[in-house]
Amino acid sequence: MDQGAKEGNRKDLPAAPAAPRSADGWKIGKPDVVLSMQEEYTLDASGSDEYINFTMPTTFKEDVWIQAAEIHPGNRKVVHHVIAFIQDPQFQAQWKSTQGKPSKQSIFYQDGTLIRTKTDAPAYDDGCSAPNRGLARGSGQEGLGFPLCFYTPGKDMDVFPPGTAKSIPAGSNIVIQVHYSKTTGKVEKDRSSVGLFFAKAPPERVLTSFGVINHYFKIPPGADNHEVKGCYTFSRDVELFTFLPHMHVRGKDMRYEAIYPDGKRETVLFVPNYDFNWQTLYKLDKPLSLPKGTKLMVTAHYDNSERNKSNPDPTKTVRFGDPTYDEMMVGYFDYVSTAKARKVAKIDLKTYDAYAGEYAIGPQLFTITREGDKLMFSVPGQGKVEAFPESETKFFFTVIDAQVTFMKNERGEVTELLFEVNGVKLRAKRVNKVASDKEKQ
């Protein structure tokens, strides 16, 4: 039919196989815990798509391990897809500081409930050569947390590989981001849920979901095969387990490639006929081992021409954004780190006082402060993130895969730091000393 063939008689179709479900509708089985939206959400009959974030406190008093998770859409007629996030207390603080709204300095703006890219934002179709490999900060969504599980049409269940699990720290929320499409022409209601299945024992390794993203691309009107790339470089040895390509209705195909430190290049997944209405989770037969320094490159193609029957408007220039009439370029994947877990070192808090100050990477300013026994990094419009000491001069983050090293001059004064993220090394000059907690007292 995609090539123009006429549809046959629907009466001749065999009955659709019934998916196995528990008595209350769960596909995996009866969950150990079910978290639901705190109240029903009402969707208007017409208007733009809506992206709504719903917070569901877990009330967990201790860390728990999750072996599987399932999203149960309350109204499949209007729920197009859902992402559930683990929002631990650190992410909660970041979310509180931004309220989920984009910063004025970012490339994003808010359109109703939607986050979209400004039309005059810098354009980099090759995200591998773009700032931060195509990942733009400041959308306000950074505080949502790490992905727990997904619901999209056609996707398999999130049952994690044997020996792995995801951690939900004590005091965390589960936040579900629901994409509503107003497809029925009438008022609809929804109350979606997430089912959690506990691991029987602590896992051998922690599973993490992440994504290669390019926020900067720009698809011209009428382009029938526009190429967009994004890259992510692993800072540690890892094993990959699954892939989940995500684009909107102009998406044609997506390829994942591993570029190894020795220059070897290998295609690890190619989806030649992407379908927005049937998004698939691809599970590897066995984990793919990637050494530290390997670059995961994702290449996607888009059809913004009249020949694309799903194209809402081939005359429009298309940027990254939440609504279906914008586009996305996200190559999700699940992985575990095979390197030893980082340990937090004990250092004198006076060292934190010495590091406090205002720093600059080009025109971008950020602030480092000591708040009690924590060293906090703060970027305007993006909230605060805690850094953890690995040594007296080297710190790492848990909300992003990055590390910083503080540099001193011959007099022992901190003058700059080296920030390493996604295979990029950036130097930040210290431009002003900011009073620490101790100095404010």
C-alpha cells in the first residue's frame, strides 16, 4: 500500500492475534507497584498536540531495583506515546529551578504546552560537528530525569536483560511525559499508569537508557532525502543491549554506526523504512561491547516533499520540536558500563571554597558554589547540578556522563577547569570569585 497498491477487502483479513494480558490489562503480568496520574486529564476536542508532564511520587524510603516496567495508556485513542522518567531528588531540584520552561538564552521556546526550536537558531545538520555533538541545553526538560521505560505504537515491552536492572533511588518521582494527539474530534479523558516489577535481587550491572540527539538540524521545504547526523562518544567501556529510533512523520530511515578508537566503522542497526505509527524496540541477540572512546553515530533521512503522504506541509522549513508537525532526531539505546563504579572521595570542604567562582566557556557563564557539603554547578536557566569528588581536583556528575578537572597556577590558585563530555574537552576560565557558604556567614 505504501507504494500505491489498492487495499483489498478488509473482511478477508485474519483475526488479529490477541496479546497476552493479565486480568487487569497488563501485558507483562501483575506489577508489584502501580503508579497512576493523580487525577484524570481532559483533552480538548481540537487544537495543537499537547505534551504534558505528570509527576507521580513513589514514596520509596530506600533504593529499589526494577527488572521490568510497563506503561498503561489510559486512552489509546489520544495517547500517542509516553516516556516515563526516574526523577531522583537531584533531578527534582533541577526541575524546580526551571519549572520545565526553556531559558531565554537557549535555542528553544515554549508554544503552549510544546517545546520547539526557534526558527532562527543556528543550524547544524551534521550534529557530530555541532556544539556538544548536537545536544542543546536549556530546554527546561533536563530535570525530568533518566528514562525508565517507553510506550509507542508497536514497541515491545521494557523487560530488562538478565543480570541487569534500573535503579529508582529513595525519594524519587516517576514523571511521565505524555504526547496527546487530538484525533477523535471530541473531548477525551486520560489517566495513564506505570507498572513496576521489582528485581528479585540486586543486579550484577546497572542498565541506563540514553539517546543520541541532534537539536540543531534544519530541513528545507520540499527536500525528499535530507540527512541529519548526531554523535555520542563513550567515556567508559560499555555494552549495548537495545536501540529505539525516534522521528516524526517525515522520518524515512535511521542508521546506528559504531566508530571505534582504531578507526574501524561498523553498522550496528539500520532501519530502512521507519514508520512513526509503528515504532520498534530492537533487541540485540547478545550485548555489543564498545571500548572507551568509541563514537556512536546516528544518521537519519527525512522526506519533506509532496510525495510523502504523511507530510503535514511540504512548504515549511522544519526544526526540532515536540509536535508531530515538527521533527525529532533521537537514537535511543540501553547500555551498561563495564568499568568499575566511580567512588566518591572524602576531601576537605575548604577545597570546595577554593573552587567557588564564576567561570566562562566563550560567552557562556556558569557558577560554582559550595552549598553545605555539596559542590554545585549552575548554568543560567538550567538549574543546579551536584558534582562529586573522585580526587581533590577531579569531579564527576551523575545526571550527565561528564567530568571536570580543576587547574591551578604556580601559586596554587584555581584559574580554570577542564570540562569533558561526549568526547569533547572544553576549557573554562575563572572570571570572578563568588562567595562560598562559609564566606557568607
